[in-house]
Amino acid sequence: MKKISFQPEMEKEDSIQKDLDSSLYTVNASKTVYVIHAPPNNTNLDRLYSGQNVGSIAVKLFVQKIQPYITLPGHIHETVDVSGSFKHVTRKLP
């Protein structure tokens, strides 16, 4: 799996990254259900017919860092045809 890093210049304007960095979104993450419109990058949820992944890097990093109880993100409509799935498990619950 390739390493994803967020570029500081991406934070200069309003962005998903700035919103998700707010303490509002990180309190009691292990007991919180997150509903996020954008799918995380490089998952079964963000693939185009071309094979390109177009999901949010910020959402992926947020889920990896915070490890929420559950995240219900959106998906790219064609991704089910491409990946064969409409879900992606990033970790197993204890």
C-alpha cells in the first residue's frame, strides 16, 4: 500500500482537512458514527472506470488517524462496477 501524505499547501483555504482537524470531530471518536459525503482515497469506494482513485486523501488520513467506531462515506457511482463492492473495511472492530 502506498503511503499517503497531506501537503501543507492544501490547508491554506477551506478544505475537508481543516474541518476534520477540528476538535469537534475528534471527541469520543471510538463511540462516534461519522457520515461523510466524500469517499476515502484508494479504496473500493472511489474508483473510476479508468481505474483512477478519486477519493479524499483527507478523509482517508482522518479515518486512519482517528479510528472512529464507524464511518459511512459516500461513493463514486461507477465504483461498484469497477471494484465489485460498495463497502471497504479499514479495520476490524474489537
